[in-house]
Amino acid sequence: MRHKYAIFMRFLNILFDLFAINIIAGFILYYDHSLALVGSLFWINLSWFVSTYFAKLYLYKNLVYFREGLKASFKALLFFFVINITVDFFILGSYFLVKSEFNKILTVFTIVFLISRMIFYLLKKYFSLEFYWNNHVLTIGDLKIATLLKKQFAEKKELGYKHILHYEENEVGLEASFIKELKEKEIDEVFFVNPQMDQEKLYQYIQLLEHNSIRVKFVPDFQKFHTKPNHLTLIGDYPVLYLRKEPLESLFNRMTKRAFDIAFSLMVILLLLSWLYPIIAILIKLESKGPVVYRQRRSGRDNDTFWCLKFRSMRMNKEADIQSATKNDPRVTRIGSFLRKSSLDELPQFLNVIIGNMSVVGPRPHMVTHTRQYGNVIDKYMVRHFVKPGITGWAQVHGLRGEMLTTADIENRIEKDVWYIENWSFSLDIQIILLTIYNIFKGEEKAY
């Protein structure tokens, strides 16, 4: 840790913000003759602490980078406002704060807070201050990965590392001269990058380095994977590194998602599908012969197949189960074209959600023929079957839907699907649903 500013700069930011909000709130409350001065100040400090925690306001990256810091600042102020208004209105009944007092506190503090932040970043830039740790790093092993690691250190200074030296494994030994050089270069940590040496020798290095107060870390080669390993657990006494974190492996998360799926689907079925179904059914029947709802075998969770329901948008044809709709496809009827562009053809799939073989949000279920076609040639294709398929998904709201013209189309779709599996959250599902509604009204290029 070579920049003294990194030790106390975050503390100074926290201290200044608390000082400012207490002075401003205390003065306004005292001036307005508030009878609950202590209680009000306690609540204001608590809500500010909660707001900054969820906004991650005091992370080092938000001190290092202006744009990130500004985003976090506005997010913290928004949380602060929402928390106070919500709790004051629904719980406290204006016992601590009245609207006029809170508006004054919020307005004055927001101005002081943003001005102080602007001054902070201007001073940082003017004096070239570096608010981050700067541990000196030596890498040993694979040069290619070490070079990528060095680039990451340079681009993300908030990580707090500075690459100093690199050695191939055959260039270093256990001699005293090796430790002497590390001390001369003030090396704080040694990263073994995809080490190939035998375990006994590696253990000797660890003992030697830690004996000289130098930390040791390991960087395995996971470049071939779409994702980074980020979950370490213990099975008995043995550490196990998962290739990906899957939030939906948690029973609580699955129950939360399932409860939302049922509630949301029932709402759509009762409020929309109940009266829209007969109208669409009549229009479909007037234009072409065949069933109103079309069933097609699709690949679901764990690659189990299920009957996926859709309003029929095509004339009955033999290619329906092997060929997706293409642009200006002659098989698509006029009402079918409207249904596909508006995504109304997907409405019966809310019945699939109620049954339990689909979710509202998830990777779109592909035809069984496509799963067989791409499963053995596209890397990570089958990972998308770790979760239930969805009516809409992260790939779809990014425009990756409909016909797959190139291998890149399906690879980009799989990348988005895998990202969703690794980063699922309830708020992400809500975001995807809102983006889906927005895209429906905006119109999508590949909705045909």
C-alpha cells in the first residue's frame, strides 16, 4: 500500500458526508422547533447509511473514477429520498419529520453533497492524487495470461495492483538471491499464473514467500470458458471451485421466482388472455384452417422436452417443426404476422408457466431439432438448459431473437443466456419484463 491517500480517503468521505447531513438537518430541525430532534437525526443517519450501502457509494472505484462516482452519488440520493418518503408516509406517520422539514434537508444536503463531490474530483485531477492501493506484483508462469493480468491492473486501478516483474517458471529458484530481488523491488504479492511445477516445489515456494511476508495468489487458466469461476465451496475438507455461480441453485431463489411466475401468469391470464383469446381465435379461424393454439416440442430444463403452446401464426405445413419463420415467410398468415410482431402469439405460454415447464423470464426454448443441431457444435449451448426456459429473456431484450442466420447469431444468444443464468436476480427479471414491454411498443426488427 504505497499511496497514503488510500488509507484514509474513504474514511474522510464518509466522515464529511455524515458531518454535512447532521449539521444541515440539526440546524433546520432546531430552527423549525422540531420536538423530535434526536429521533429525527437518528432516523436520517440510519437511512443515509442504508442508502450508501445499497448504492455502494464508498467503493474505491467510485473514488477513483468520476463517472462511476457520480452515478453512485445520484443513486444514493435517490435511495435516501425514497426510503424517507416511504417510511415516513407508511410507518412513522410524520412523527419524526414533516414534509417541509424533509424537503429543506434534502434540498440543502443534495446541493452541498454534489458540490463537495465536484470539488473532490477536481482536486484529485488537479493534484494527480491516486486513491487506491498500489501493491507491487510479481507474476510467475504463463506469459500470455500474465500480460492480460497486467493489462487488467493498469485499466482497473481501484484493484490496487501494479505489475513489476514476470518470470517463467524455469527462471526462478529457491535461492536467497530470489528473495533479495523481491525485497529490492518491494514486491508485496506473487501471482502464480497457471503454474505447471510439481506440488512439492510449489509448496516450497509458498513457504519461502510467506516466511518473508509476501502474499501468494494463484491464477488458473480459464480463458476457454465464457465465464469466470467465482464460487469456492467446501465439500467435506476439500475445496471445490465452481465454474459458474448459479443463483437459481438456491431453493429460496427458486421459490421466489416460482411464486412470481404463478402470480404474474395468473394476472396475465385473467386480465388479458381471458377476453383476448376468443377474439384472436376467431381471427385465426377466419383466415386459415387448423387449431387456434399450436403445440410444438421444445427443449426445456435439463434438456427435457415439453409441449410449448403458441397461437398459430402459420398455415399448417410440414416444415413447422424443423424450420423457423424467415423474413417474408409465405407460411405466415396476415393475423399471424401481427401476432408475431406484437408477441401476442406467445400469450398461451403463460399456461406453460402455470404448469411448471416454463418461467416468465429465462432462455427462450428452442425447437428440439435446433438443440440437436447446435448442441454438439456451439460451445456452452447446453448450459442454457440449466434453468427453465422463459417467455422472454436477456437475449431477446437485446434484439437476439427470431431467425438465426449465422453461427455468430446463436453464439451471441448463448452468451447472453449464460450471463443471465450466472447473474439472475429478482430485480433483473423485472428489468427484462419492462424492457420486453418497451420493445413490444417500439417494434423489433426481427419480430417476424
